[in-house]
Amino acid sequence: MGFPVIAKLSWHQDCVLAKVKTTKMLREVADNAHSVGGCDSSGQASWRSGEALSTLRLTGVKKSFGAIDALNGVDLEVEAGEFAVLLGPSASGKTTTLRCIAGIEQPDAGQIWFNDDNVTETPIQGRDMAMVFQTFALYPHLSIRENLAYPLREQGIDRSTIDRRVDEIAEKLRLKHTLSRKPATASGGEQQRVAIGRALIREPKLLLLDEPLTNLDAKLRHDTRAEFKRLHRELGMTILYATPDELEALTMGQQISALKDGQIVQTGTPGDLYRRPDDAFVATLVGSPKMNMVAAELATHGGAIRLPFLDIDDGPWSEALRGFRNDTALLFGVRPQDLRPLNGDASGPTFDADVHLREPLGDITVLDLIANGVPLRMVLPEEQALAYTVGDRIALTMRLENCHLFTLDTGTAIR
């Protein structure tokens, strides 16, 4: 009977040891990524200390974990002072990309460049960057002041300079009232700001943020998004931010790179990805509620796109559709904001739909509709939506100029 107990204790000890090692690694990355110039411990020249970051560039970066291909040739470029975002669902490769940039993971192929320096094989200590993780990885036995000061103490900086920089960063992050407290007594938002402050205090050239708002409640996420934008504006720092949340990407990113299955499928401004998605994946990734996607085909008689509930003129896509055979399977995309009740003369195609569900969201309401068996969603101002109840049949039109067409097999945009 003693053997199972021993095995259980051993398994528990292994779990505790693994947690301790993981937390230790996170703290070391957070605290020791600052370059001091010269050569790193391996004798390899580190990225030149004091040189301003011009660009971060990844070319053909691949990374596998056993049979799992995490990255399949990532190409990415971030300009100096830019707030760039990696946007994608879970397991799309966001964290692995950041870990390769930070030096935590070694790519199997491809290169990582800071300015004109190839840092692909440079250890963490040779990269003048900082990383903030989803896990805050603070030292629980140290005060918040001591947590902020720790990276500078490790560099041997004099006490007066440390005190000055801690006070400066605490002022910027609105943490001065917490400096004497332990992390456990701080709120989630305050702990996150401490983790960010510990990264910023070393004045790195590049800041990597790995889903830093995931553990915060909705209000704190909103407030912290505003803090990030303010800090970026004030400090002018180059930031690469990974998130699965399209709201975070749209509100903070100057450039968004959409990741799918370890590849970047589109890079552009928030407006580019919202208004001109390159494929159906990006179209449904960006925007809330998600874009309505309807199976469609080219009509056999030509000149029209056939949906289950109406035929529409192929005018906006007529040139792009040349060469497509009749009956080609397509996807037709229309955002919920581009459907509207028919009031008077319609400038777009018209059809009927039944109200299936109402979702009041304060100043707007989302109506779930059924049009000839096809589910659709429409967004209306609350005062306009009050006119419709479940079971009503509504005559609708759409802003055809804002609609999208994709191939069904590859999801590629037709335009």
C-alpha cells in the first residue's frame, strides 16, 4: 500500500518543482534580457548597446515541437516606435513567435534581425528587449518598490539612480501609492502594471507583451488598454503585442498581423483588415459581431451571385470573376452593421428575414435573423431595434459596396 503513496508524493513534488522552475524562468527573462553591450557569455557579439531599434524583422521563421509545427515560415517587420499586434486564436503561433524573438526558443529555420544584426542565435542576455508574460511572475517576498528595482540592482546600478528611476516609472504607471506593499496586496491591474514597470525600467529597445490582459476583468482590461496607448505615446517605444482579442488589436495596434496555423496571412492597419480582408479567416477574425458568411455560387446564366435567399448582381466583382466557371462555390460576406431594415427606396438588394432572437447591448441591439433557413446577425441602434420582436418578419437591404466575396475552397478574397 505504500508504493502508491510514494508515487503520489513524487508526482506532487514534480509538479511543484516544475512550477518553481517555470516561474524562475519567467522572472529571469523579465529581469535579465537587458543587453550590456560587448559580448555575451558565449563570446558572441550582442546587439549593440545604445543603438536605436530601427526595425525588428523575421524572415521564414519555423519552429516545431515534435510532430507539432508551431511556426510555418513567419515573415514579419515592425518599424521603430510602432505598436504592432499579433492577432490569432489559441495555438496559432503568437507566443512561440514572441519566445523566438526573446531568445527563449531557438528557431528551427529562418532568421531574426534587430536592425542589421542577425540575433537568431544570440542568447537572451544579448538582446536589448523586455517581455511581459500573461503570468505576472513577481517576487512575492519583495515589496513593489523592490520588484521594480530588482533588474537595476542586478545590473549594479547605484542606489540613487535606482530610486530615481523607480519613482519615475511608478509615477508613469500610477503605482506610487503601492510601492511599500507586497504584490499579494495589490489588485490584478496593479500587479500587471508592476510587471510592465519592471520591464520598462530598464529602458529596452523592444517590448514584447504576451496576452498581458487575459487575467484581468473587463473594466481593468479597458483601463489597461488605455494605459498601454498612453505609455506608447509618451515613451515612443517599439511594442509587439500578442492577443487573441480582436478588440485589443483594433483599439491599440497601428499594425496588425493575423496569424493562422503558424503563418501570417495578412498584415495591415486595423482599417485594412476590417475593410479589405485578404481571406475569409481574417474577415471573421476582425469585427464584432463576426461577419455573416453565406454559401453562394455563380448563377448558371451568368451575371449574378446566387444566395439561398436572393440573387444579387455580380457588378462589384464582375471583372474579378472572369474565368470562374458557372456554379463555382463561393462565400458571400456581409457584416452585421451593413444589414438594415428596408425603409423607403432601397439602394441595395432586398430580401425578407424572421427575427429569431434579440440581444440588447445597451445602446445597440443584435438581432439574430433567419432568411430562408440561413442564420444572419444585424446590428441596430437600440431605439430602432425596439420596433422588432421575436417572430417578426422584416424586409431588409444591405450595403452591397461593403460586402465581400471569397472562394469556398481556399477562402481567398475575390476583388
